[in-house]
Amino acid sequence: MPRVPEHFFVEHKSHELVVKEHPPAILDSSMIIIRMQASGVCGTDLAMLSGARSCRAQVLGHEGVGVVLSAPKNSNVREGERVIINPVDRNRPELVLGHSRDGVFRELFWLDSNEAVQGEHLVACPKECSIGSADLALAEPLASVLYSLELLRRKRNATSLLIRGSGTVAILAAKVWSTLNSCEAVLVSKSPTHAEWLRQIICWPANVKVQTMEAIRSVIRSDRNEVFDSAILCCSRQDAPQGLNFLMDSIQEGATVDLMAGFPPEYTDDRLGGLELDQIRWNNICGVQSAPPTRVVDGSTGKAVNLVGHRGTSEGHILQAVELLSRGAISLADLPHRKLTLQQLPEAVSDMLSPNRQNTKWIKAIVTFPEQTFGDAHGRG
């Protein structure tokens, strides 16, 4: 029977994070045990901590990479293999590691091998991949961006992308779109101060611009030809209704909008005939369930537009993300970031949630774990 020694984890309790020590434990032989190497903090983690999104997990964290310490036969991963966490269960997408099940903000992470295989929760990193695990922690959010762009590219001749959001996903989307499509991307922040900071701190491709909502509105008022044929909504859940209305005002007839952002439960928009928007994201699941865009008429402008969305991502998207990271097309250096220890995570998250978050000098926080030896989970080493 595999065992796990004493180790640290971060508990989520009453919208706070607390570092705790997990006692030694004997696990069922069906468990896969992973020593975490790096884990990213994302907007969903912050939304659950702020109370803007419900959460059933005691341990948050769903972006991560680690090394397999122990795995039963027929589990699709081997001891010593580096793996990337794919959090959304492909068969039961309502089950998400770090949301409805315990996540990866802990030194040792384990899950049942049958659930791991059926849900495709673990993606083996190619042996030839030599990039560091902190960079590799971007693989899952980058894969989600690739899924989004794939859905948008199903519309032919897409030439311009408008992104309402200014966090990790927005930055990755702008850079990948401009690189893979060689087309214009405009990232929009609601804060002029934040927009200016992003212009200064990040090295942007020539075909990417950072703007404010008012600047875009001004351009569109002066030239109705300056509208976009593709858009991504990837702001916070609280800002999603306002963000969608901004995109609807800024896109052209027949444009496609990908709803990466979630909406408040049962939220509807009168402009779109009372359509329940959060359900759009369930039309495409982990790259295996696919539905055509939902075509709607904007009651305010009379424009017909296409709405798409997705939950989770696939092994193929994650491996594509690893390939982009491996050849340096995208890297952690492209993002203002901070590396921190598990012990520093609660304070860092508190800073990210504070009203003065504009004072923080990073967009992405990455937890890096010590390279300590836990043996092989069988008492050896």
C-alpha cells in the first residue's frame, strides 16, 4: 500500500488560506501520488476566495505540474514521469480539481487512478521537454487559450481580435493570436492606469495594442469600419456582464465571441433575448464534446452575432501548449510574474485580492515547491 509522509498543504477555509501540515497517511493501492513542482494561481482561485464563486474544495489550485512518485499499473503514467494537471473531468465536467475536488496547492497530490484515466486528468510531459516546471505551469491556461482560438478560427477570414480582460489569459490570447494568425489583437483593460502599466511592462508584438474601453468606444464612434470580427471575454465574473455589453457594441455583424469568463448564476442579458449565458460555456467540453456557435440577434443594435464557449481543455491542446513553451513562442517571461513558496501563498493571495491590487507588480503568481525527496511512496528512498 502506498504511503505519504508528513507534508505541507494550504487549506481553504472561510475564504482564507492557511498553511497546514498533513500527517503521514497510508493510501489505497489505486492512488496515483504526485510530488508537485509548480502550481499557478488563477482568477478562478481568487473568485472562490472572494466569495464571488462557490467552492467545495478544501484545497484549491488547478494549474500544476509534478513528478509521479507512485502509480498502479494501467494508470497511463509511470513513476518518475513529469505530468501536467488537466483539472476538468472530460466525462463529468461539473467535477473540477481545485473547485469541487481538492486541488494542487500542496506538496503531495494524489488521485484515484481510475478517475485520472477516465477524466484524463494527467498529461505526461514529453521526455524531450527541457523547460522548467514553473514555465510548464502555464501549459493548462495556455491550452485553454488555444481551445478558445480554435473555436474562433472556425469562422473563416477572422482578421481582428478584441479581448476584454487584462490578466494572464488575456495576455496569452493576445500574444498567441498575433503569433499564429499574424493578425491584429487589441487587449482592453477597464483601468487606464493598468493599461498603461501593461504597455510599459510587457514586450508586445507590433500587431498587439493595449487600450481602455473608452478609447475603443471613441475610435468606433469616429469610424464605424473600425469594428472587430472576433472577441474573447476573459475578465472577472463580476465584470462579465459589463464586459459582454462592451464587446457587443464593438464587434461587427456576424462576429464570434468566445465566453471564457463565467457569469453569475442564471444571469441573462435582455439584449440577447434572455439567453442564459453561462450555459454557452457547456457547449464545448474538453475538446471532445462540440456544438456549433449559438447565433443570436442583439436587441440593442440589431446585429446577428455568434456566441461560443468552452469548459476545460484536452490532452492535445496541452501538448500543443507544451510545444509552444518548449520553442519559446510563449514563456513565463512574457508575463509579469512572481514565484513564491507555499508558505508565502496566503499573504500573496491576500495582496492580489486587496482593493489596492494595482500596487502589485505581477499578473501571474507561481508556487514553486522544494526539490525535497519523499522517496517513492513505498518506503524506499
